[in-house]
Amino acid sequence: KGFAEMHGRLCHKVRIQFPANLWSDLYFEKESGVHFAMQDDNGLLRVLSGRIETSGIRFPEKITVFEEGRETRHMVFEKITVNQPVNARIFEFPTDS
């Protein structure tokens, strides 16, 4: 979709189309290429900030959610782990007892 300004930053704007005519616009900072924000077809805007790098993968440290231009909530991640061992039993279907 070209360039767009998002929260005072010039960004590449990329639209991802999903089935049922749903979409999300992704914003990547023009200079760094870092994924900065995403906005869905309902207008919900998520702005990504900070960075946690784990196992060579970059994750946002904070996600701030805006609705109708107002900050409504945020999530802050203190620690992210990747591919940690998981007990296979959590994937078992319950049995009738």
C-alpha cells in the first residue's frame, strides 16, 4: 500500500488479506524495517515497542492497544522463551471415565 505515517514515524504499509474479507495493515519503519504497528479491519491498533531477543528471534517488549485513538490497554513482556520442552500429556484428549 506504499508509505504511511503512524505515530509520527514514516512506515511501509503492507495489507494482509484473510478469508471472509478480513484484513490487517502492518507498518514497518521505513529506515530500520522494524515491524512497528498493526491495525485490523475493526480499527484496533497495536503499537509495538522495545525489544526482547530470544533464541535469535526479536519480540516486542510492549504492545500498546488503541481504540478510536485512545490507549485502552497494554501488555508488557518480561521474559519470552522459545521451544521449551513441553510434557506431551497436555495434548492428549480427555478420556471418558
